[in-house]
Amino acid sequence: MNTTWCSYVNSITRQVSSKIVWDKVRKIFGCYSDTQNISFLNYNGQVISDAKEIRNVIGQTLSEISSESSYPNDFAFKKCEEQKSMDFLPSYAEDYNSTFSYHELKDALRKSNPTSPGPDQIHNNVLKHLGESLLTILLLFNRIWQERVFPLSWLKAIVVPIPKPGKDKQDPNNYRPIALTSCLSKLLERMVSARLMHVLERSKWFVPSQSGFRRRRSTIDNLLKLETAIREAFVRKKTPCVDIYRHQKSVRPHMAIWNFKRSV
């Protein structure tokens, strides 16, 4: 981060306009200019030009995509299923249920990128310069971990609609959401994730085809496998088919936790 910042500062010359400089500074702090907003939308045969109405329409469209009504029929029982008790009583004898250490916190913070802050406006760069005050945050994290009470404010996010490349920006369906959540929440999630990944890899819970979010693996691995399958299909004069549709909201957290409980 320091190297990138120094490189950027050194690139500022007399020929660089103040607008470009301040646009860069605003992006670093997660602030976006209103000039990036579109001037109108085409929605249900109507032209919408009011800025507030544009935000509401895009927000409603993104909400409908993420709602249960867009799930396939085999997901219809999801809500009812997740209301059932899992009888998941943690065993504090397991190493993954122990309190977090200062080393785990520092390691997670070191791996955290300077992403835009969430509604609390607490930036990762601020957390990295706290020094001994991090011990207070560690106490907070361990209290959340032991009492199993997650702060409600961390469930809120700033949703930024990003237009899909090459798509009509006036169509509200051509946007994907980026949720800016609390950096504190993401820091705790990173610490939990590090523990889970260790347990899951050790237990060989992942299927061989799982490449994303795994150490020494990449989603490019699966792309190469897909390309190989396509080329082999062409040689054999067959037609390969791939259907990926709004996959982000297709994962059922309840079932993922249940499977994890069963496997460890």
C-alpha cells in the first residue's frame, strides 16, 4: 500500500489536473462522485430521470434478484428448513472453538486490503495503525465469539450498483451489487475463515473440483478444465453446455453449516 501511494504521489506533476487528484483521493476513502451516476433509466416502458427514483428502481431490481422468489423450485423449502433447530452444541475442546489470539488478529489484519469502509466509515488503514489498541478489538471479537451475539450494525451495508461491462446502462437489470460492509466485521470473518479453511482442508471436506478460495488454487484452474472439456468435445463432435445463472445467491448457508458439522 505504501509503495503504491508513494508511486501515485510521485506521478502528480503540474500537468495533472486537481480534479484527477481529488477523484483519486475520494476513491481511496470510498467516496464516489455523483457525476458517475447515470442521467436516466428505461424501466417498464418509462423514462426515469429523477436521481432518487433511479436509485430506488435499481435497488428494487437488485432486491428482487436476491429474493427467494427468484429461487428454483428445489429451493422452495429453504426458508422453512432454516427455521429448524440444528442442535449444534459447540465443543470448546476443539481447537477451532478456542478464543482468538493476538497473532491471529495481526495476521488477518496484515492480509486485509485497503477496501472501502462500510456504514461505520472505519477504514482498514485506521485499524492497521491502532497499535496496542488492537487488544481492545481482540477482546470485542472474543466476546462476540464466546457469547455468539453478532452486532446488528455489522449486518448493514452500503450497496453500490456497478454497471455490467458492455451492457445498456439505462436498463436496471444490467447492474450487479457491491456491498460495502464493516471492515471490523470482515476482519473477524477473515479470522474465522482461516480457522475453518484449516479444519476443512485437514478433514478433506472439499471436493477436488473446488478451486475458489483455496490456498495454492485459483478459479483459473476450473476455467482451464472447462476449456479442455470444450476442446475435447469439439474433437469428438459433441456439444458442451454450461449454465451459470445468478450463482452468488444459490448457496444455502444453513446446509453448508450442517454439512460442516457432519464432516468434522
